[in-house]
Amino acid sequence: MFLVRVVTCMVSLLGRAKKLYEPKDFFERLSIPPAGMIWRSMLSACRVVGNLEVSIYALGMSISYILLFSIYANNRM
């Protein structure tokens, strides 16, 4: 559980720095599957930045459709 919290913090920090591809690459190298909390943090960062590509990838790993809808609405899709 500690590792999940650390990774969630890292995703949040990278998202605030608008570096959304770094966590995506990190997840692909990670030896444990990322938890839902991590993907929700990734989707929240995508919402702030407005990145649809990474948000769709994160949605495939999560069930947070409400955050994706918010991203689409902000981008007027």
C-alpha cells in the first residue's frame, strides 16, 4: 500500500508539471499493476492539463468515466 501512495504522489507531481508521458512510461515498466487510485490521479492530471490522448489510455486502465467526460467537456469535443 505504501508503494501505491508513493506512485500516486509521483503521478500527481508530474501531472502538475505537465509531464504526463513520464508516468505512462513508468507504468509500462512497473512490475506491479497500478491501482485505481493511481489511475484516478493520472486522469485528474489529464483534466488539469487537458490531455485527451493520455486520459483515454488511463481510462482503459480505470473506470473513472466522470473525469474523462470532464476532460471532453473542457475541450469541447
